[in-house]
Amino acid sequence: MDEHSQRTRVLDEIFHVSKPVIGMVHALPMPGSPRFKRYTLDEVYMHGVAEALRLKEGGVDGLLLENAGDIPFAKPEDIGHETTAAMSILGRLIREATGLPLGIITVANAALHSLAVAKACGAQFVRVNQWANAYVANEGIIEGAAARALRYRSWIEADDVRIFADVHVKHGSHAIVADRPLSEQAIDVEFFDADVLIATGYRSGGPTLPSEVEGIRSHVSLPVVVGSGIDVNNCEPLLALADGAIVGSSIKVEGKMHSDVDVEKVRALMAAVRAVRSHTADIVPS
């Protein structure tokens, strides 16, 4: 196995395609969150499945389910069992409806909740925004989840659930680690046994810079995916460096995170991605 194949092995095992694109399923508010009273639980489930089916129709390679409607987001210790239960049911419904690889993210940084959901619904990976070190988010100080999460994953026998971890996560201040370069933070996340690293911009839908992708990739042996801001206009330079991408806002109606998925935007993005795949098939990043 060559160096590139070894780097991307985890992604290849999950998605079976080069440079996979993972579409975000931004769920409506879950039970326990303030805005849930606007919906019934059946409406939450139907909306999530419908969004997932639109993403599949557009051609994405995988899905990532997020409790995006649970505003204001809570710290892990304040997220109740009702959220985990509802996310587990919705995850199972999405898997049965689409057959696509599925990941789970429970915000804010609720890694144990995400692992529980993944185990219950059969998801293949979880995304954790702060895996190592710490930062100041909208919710307050968020500490790295690696130590507790990996012990919990072992305890529930979910070692097959992969960890996709942000290196320099959006929506917050990183003054706590401002004296340490991005390269060192990337090495920390790899050292704490993440499986895939994520490079993001500053806000949902905000662009990820190629320099950030390269700044992470050049110092680790793990695959690096773009976590924010990829679209038809910038996918070529970003995917020339990255091993995949997570996409949300840019494929929504009017480009807004909480709008419905626009199938035609998904199709346009995936057409551009396929072109990049064909162009880079013989060019293997170091």
C-alpha cells in the first residue's frame, strides 16, 4: 500500500470513493431544546429523512446528522437523554431510507452522546469539534473530549466508529492556544488517536483556506477533510489538497444553514467534484 492509500484508508473503508463529499443533515430542534415546542417529533423525523433523501438524490457520498436546531447549544453535561434518544431514532430512519454512510455530531462537543447515537443507529463515524486542547465557544470554555470519549467508545464496544476531529474549530476564540501554531494543534489531535482531521473556516458556510488545509496536512499522516465553506467555485483548489469535504450551507436554498437542501445545488457541486477527481486521479498529494 502506497503512502497516499495508507493516509486515506479510513475514508476509503467508509465511503469507497476518492475525495468523498459528506452532506450535512441539519435536524430540526430535538426534545429538550427550547425551540422543539414549534414541532412535533414526527415532523422532526420526517424533515430529517427528507433532507437526507435530497442529499442522496443530488449525489453526495455520505451524510452527517447534526442537532443543528438545538439553539442555544448546550455543553455536553447539559444535554439530556431525550436528545440522544431522538437522534438515535432519526439516525436509524436516515440509514434505512438512504443506505449511505452516516456520521453523527451532537453539539456542543458532546462526543459521548454522539458515540451513543452512532452505536444505537449503526453510524460509521462521529465528528467532534474539540478533540484536544480547548477553546472559548459561544457556549463557554470547551475542553478536549478525547480522553473520556475513547474510554467510553471502548466501554460500549464501538471501536469501529471512527473519530473525525476538528483541528481549529469554527465559532469561537482560540486565544487559549494562540501561542501554539496550527501544525502543533494538528499533531495533538493525531496523537490523541483521531482517525480523520477536519480543517474549517470561522463560521458555518465560511470558506476554509487552502493554506489551512496544507498547514494541517503537511504535519500529520491522517486524512484531512474540508469542514466548511466548500462550493462549486472553490472545490478544485481545496480538493486538490484535501482528502474529502463536509458541505452544508452552500447547497441549501439561498445558502442559509437552516433552509432546505437544494437538490440542483448538490448536483452542481458533485459534478464539479467529479471533475476534480478525474483531474487529480494521477496526482497524489504528498
